[in-house]
Amino acid sequence: MHEFLAVTLFMFLAAMAPGADFALVVRNSLIYSRRAACYTALGIGAGLGVHTTYSVLGLAMIIAGSATLFAVIKYAGAGYLCYLGVRSFMQGGGPESLDMAGSAENIGALRAFRQGFLCNVLNPKAPLIYIAFYSVVLPANTGLIAKALYGAEFMIVVGGWFVLLACAISHHAVKRGLGRVQKVLTKVLGGMMFYFGIRLALAEG
């Protein structure tokens, strides 16, 4: 029980740490509908499934230790974050665009899911987090099935957190309250994603 609580606490802290995933979910919650924001959150959870799979198979060390592979993922992730940041910075949105369904402009479920998935799966720091998770947080004698189950819990906890965040931010009353500053917030979030992208590109493996 102690182990389970410690692992779950680690997952919650990892989920709530501000980062590109957080900025993307808040951004999509503000300028699109709740449905789109929740699909973005589910895409992030699916990205964690990819990280869980290669980590359980013992490939996280290989990814983290390969300078070439790390660089490919790093620059792909940096480019994608910069792209999302520029798009967000250039997008409008204000109180006149808000209604019960969300923004007048919306995106489909697949596109929203893909944004969350790519934002998460192209994070080259994820293998390092999972190495720490499986080698430091979990006991050394943890079996393969237990590792897979903990990985599934990671997906549920983090994905669930972002779904809750999406529901909270996209609530009509919250969006109405933020209406006057929505344009500014959208640009700030876009700037954050662009910053994360540049910082990622300049980071050393």
C-alpha cells in the first residue's frame, strides 16, 4: 500500500508540473470546445502509452543513450511545439466568439487527439522520466506485469488530470470570466509553447 501511494503521488506530481502538455490543454480549452480539449488530453494519455511500452520492454535506456535518436526526437518535438506556438499566437478568439459549445472555430476530435499525442510522444525527456520512474520510484524486484500495470496507471492518472483540467477551463462560466483576456491568454500560451520548443531545441542530450 505504501508503495502504491508513493507511486501515485509521483504520477500526480508529474502530471501537474507545468509544461508543454499543460499549455496545450489550457490553450485548446480556451479557444476550442470542451470536446476538443478532452480529446487533446486523451491524446496525451495515449502518448504516455507509447512511453510505457518501450520502457517496459527495456528500450528507454537505448533511446536516452543514443545521441542520434535523442536528437531526432528532440528536434521533431521542438519543431512541433514551435509550430503550435506560432499558430496559437496568430489565432484570435475573444468574448464575441464564445458560446455554450465553445469557440466559433473548432477542430475535429482526431486533430485534437493528434495534437496531444504528438506533443507528448515527441518529448525526448520522457525516456529519462520513465527511467527514473522504473529504476528509482519502483522497487528493483518489480515484475514485468506490475510494471505494465503501473504504466497503465500512469496513463490514467496523467490523462485523467488533463481531462479534468480541460473540463474546468472549458466550463462556460470560466470561459466567460476569461473572455476579456482570452486573446492575451491565447498569445501567452502560444509564447509558452514556442519557448518550450526553443528550450528543447537548445537542450543538450
